Amino acid sequence: MLLRIFLNLSNLITISMFVFSFDRLLLLIQVIMFHTNVTRIKHFFILGFPGLSQEYYGPVSALLFVLFLAIAGGNIFILVFVKCERPLHKPTYLIFCHLALTDLLFGTVTLPKIISKYWFNDSIISFYGCFVQMYFVHFLGASHSFILMVMALDRFIAICAPLRYTALFTNNTASVFCGISWIWPMCWMVVIVVDALRLPYCNLNIITQCYCDHQSITGLGCEAARDVQELAFGGAMFSLLLPLGFIIVSYFVIIVAVMRMTSSNRSRMIALSTCLPQIIITFLFYMPRCFVYMANIVGFTFSVPVRIVIVMLYSILPAAINPLIYCFKTKDIKEHLKKKLVFMKINNRTTTG
């Protein structure tokens, strides 16, 4: 009974939590602001891409708008297509839907404001709005990371224990793990936001980024923000390195298991090909982030414009590319798409004939 209740909650959480989180988070921010004696700024200024000439504002905003449409259209298509195709109601595609939802929400949270900056010259974001945006930016990033870990677990069981896969990793199991991947970061990021709100903000209000993130905001505090940034950095490393470590070990074991198979090379390649979409998606998410973190550790620093472009590339581009990977690198989805297209083509011929 308890398991059934939790499963129902995990299915609803991806829709209801955002309204709940937004309202509660905004109320929490207002309470903390009310009980502080420090004069605070009322809004932030989104800098965007520093040094960008005004003549390029139109093309940049148009490019970002097209990217937003690609993210919204592609990920909504994946969600609707998997929902409508009953043969795709399997753990693997359920996980794809959770990833598509994080990509869709991340693009919705981050892109409209930077588009309006370059399209309508609207660079102002309210103090509350900036913290709410920061919350969702890091919450969705952490959730995506943990869902990738669930995806690696799915492939690990499918390859290493194929005969027990349908019993061990059901739709309910995937729903539980994905639900936890949403709930844990959602709670943890409230702590991060509240901790950042303890800082007084009374001077600079320029966000040197295309959206509000923790580092950009806390760097504007009137006091030293080292403790606040260390707490957030520890949480970021936990949500990055724990899933990444599990993913690396999982795929290493998968490769070893495939190499030990007594079947033909063709069978081995087929087994590995079932992991290819997951590997590409994981690579697109983790590798750029690891590169930036490693560069900082070894002392290599990027200029501010270059850093902003790199962050935008690894934050936004995968959300637009992932739906293409789901469609063209996943056998079941590709086959169902072909059947749909053939069916539509036959119907059109019948109608016109």
C-alpha cells in the first residue's frame, strides 16, 4: 500500500512540484527578507554576453529563440510520443521522459529572460525572481544528473542480468528512482537558496551571466561569501561526482561483461548499441562540466565572455540535441516513428485518391 502511494506521488511530482516549489520558495524568500535589517537591492541586471555589439542583438536573440523552440518542440514531442505509444511504456523510455522534462523546464526557466534582453532590451529581473531562477537552474541540473545515474542502472541490469531485468527493473522501480531524483535536489536546493539569502546585498547588482546562478549572485554580496559558496560547491560536487562515479563504474562493468560474452561479435555490438544513446547523452552532460572544473583546478582561467559562452553551450545545447538522439539512436522509437510516417503517408494517398 505504501509503495503504491509513493508511486502515485512520483508520477505526479514532475507536474505539481514546480508550482508548489515556486510558491513556497517565493514565500520563504519574502519571510527571510522581512526579518532582516540590511538594506537590499530590489532588482538585478542580467549582463548576458559582455562586449556584444548592439548590431548583433537581433541575430543573437533570434538564434536563442530558435534554440528555445527546438528545446520546447523536441522534448514535448518525446513526452507526447512516448505517452501515446503503449509499446514504449518501458523503464528505459520512462527515464527518457524524465530527462526530456528536465531539459524542457531548464530551457523554459533560463532562455526567455535572456531572449527578452536582446530582443526587447529588457535586462532587469526582480530580486525575488533572480533567486527563484537560481533555485530552478541548480535544482533541475542536479535532478538531471541523478536521473542519468538511474539510466545507467537501467542499462547495467539489462546487460549484466538480462534474464532478471524485467523482474528487477520495472516501470514502478524506474518511477521510484526517478521520483527520488526529483525530490532530493528539490529539498537540498531550498537549503542552498536560504543560505544565499543570509548574505546582505546592497551594492552591485550586475549578474555576469545569461541567467541567475549561485556563483553570480553570491559574488555580489556585501560580505565575504566563502562559507555560502563552499556549501553550494559541496552540494554541486555531490550531485555531479556521485552519479558520475556510479555511471563510470556501471559502463565499465557493462563493457567487461559484453567482452566476456561467448556469443559472436555481432551480438556483442548489438548489446553495446543499446547503451549508445545513454552514453552520448551522459557524455554531453558531464564532459563539458568536468572540463571546466578541471581547468579551474589546474589554474587555467577563461575570460568572462568565453566562460559565459561555454556555460551556455553545455547548459542549453544538450537540451536541444537530446530529442534527436532519442529519435535516431534508439531502435524502438525510430521504428515506431517510421511506422507512424508510413501510416500517415498511406492515409494521405487514400484521402487524395
